Amino acid sequence: MAPDGTRPARFEGHEFPQLLPEPDDIRAGALAPWSTLPATERKGLTLEFVESRLRDALRHFDNSVLPADPSAMTVADIESQPISRRSAVLVALFEESGETHLVLTRRSFSMREHRGEIAFPGGRSDTNESPTDTALREAHEEVGIAESSVRVVGWLSPIVTLALGSAIWPVIGFLDGRPEMVTDPAEVDRAFTVPLAELLAEGTFLEERWRRELARPGSDADGYFPIYFYRVPGDLVWGATARVVTELLCVVTGVEWPEAKRAWP
């Protein structure tokens, strides 16, 4: 909670259909990593510019490779252990009117896990399937993006989630233009796009510090860990998706990603 015993101000006037699994103990977090950048550096972000920043950050397949071993991951929510469930998501980007846009989905409310949450198109890998193959296949199955329409260019840091032994590889792909998306209602409630400039705008990003009764790896000395949120029209991006978005935006803006130096057990 805030120092005076109240929760920090959050999401006022913003409607979204998700139920957050929030703890009783919540504190205000840090400002957006790009908060000191002027507004002029948060817009006009073309695909060409994004690609140059991916190269600079060694997140482009021209000068780096996707980590294949969980030991190479920079983000983890659980202690080291065998990875039994591998997944991948497609971070699909396209340019429109000089701005790069991101494809997101709201998961179906009928799904067993993470129902109604905002996510990237993606899912579990088949046997012997590469993260890139998984991301492309799942994007086609979930929202109808043809594999042939995607130019795979790079990657973001894989994540080990709180689900035991589960890992997610984010793969970045460029599209020629706005995709005509056809969703699978069994998996996707809606698909939509948002400009990176909107995600970087004042008032979109929020960080909170959460603490649960059971200590979580990666927490600070007082037991708090960061949770990122993005207010988007009609919804809220948070959790693993928000962490991937945050790294992407840090790469694009050239600022330090907070998770890069975070200490894990």
C-alpha cells in the first residue's frame, strides 16, 4: 500500500473486462523508463527506425541469435529447473502513416488459463518446433496472419513464467501493412492494434509494486516485485505481455530496460 495505508491511484476512468489477481499489498512503482524523453522522441517511429534500434540492441537476427537454452534467459520468475513447456509469441509490427503499430489479442473468456487477458498471438510449441515456427503457426491459426506475409527480424528476451517449467520466446516479425485479421473464437475474443507512440504516451504506462505472502524470486529486500500495466482503449495490458512490451519500447527508445540488471536467485 501507499505510505498512508491507501492503495496508489490507479486506472481511474479506465474500463476493462479483466479480473486482476492482485494481492492486498500494493505500492506505487517507478515512472516509465522513457519518462524523461521528450514527446518528439516518442512518435514518428517507423519500421526502419525500429529495425535500426533492434540491431543496436543486438536483438536483430542480422547480429544475434534467439537464446535456445533457458539458462541464457535474462528474465525468470522461478528458480532454475528443467523447462517442460515451451511456447512462442509473435510480436507483429507494421507501419501506418509513419508510425509502427503492434498486433495484440484478447484471449477468449472460455479458455482455462489466462482467460480474457491481453496477449500476443502465440501458443505452445509442437515437438521439435522452433520458436519462430511456433510463433508463425500460432499467429496464422489465431488471427489469420499468413506466414508468408511476415518478415521475421528479431527477438526479445525469453520469459520463464510462474507456471512451473513454462517458458515463452517472443519473436519479432514485420508485416507489409495492416493485416486483415480473422480470429479463432475458441482462442481469441478480439484482435486489435495499437501504435507504439500511444503506448509511449503520457498516462498509458503504470508500474506497481506487489507483495504476496509467499516470497517471489526477484523481489526486493522488502518482498515487492514490479508489475507493469498499459492502458489501451477498452482494455489493460499487464503481466508477461506487458513485460515484453516494456522491453520492446525500451529497445525502440534506446533507454535501459529495468529487467536487464534485475537480480534473480
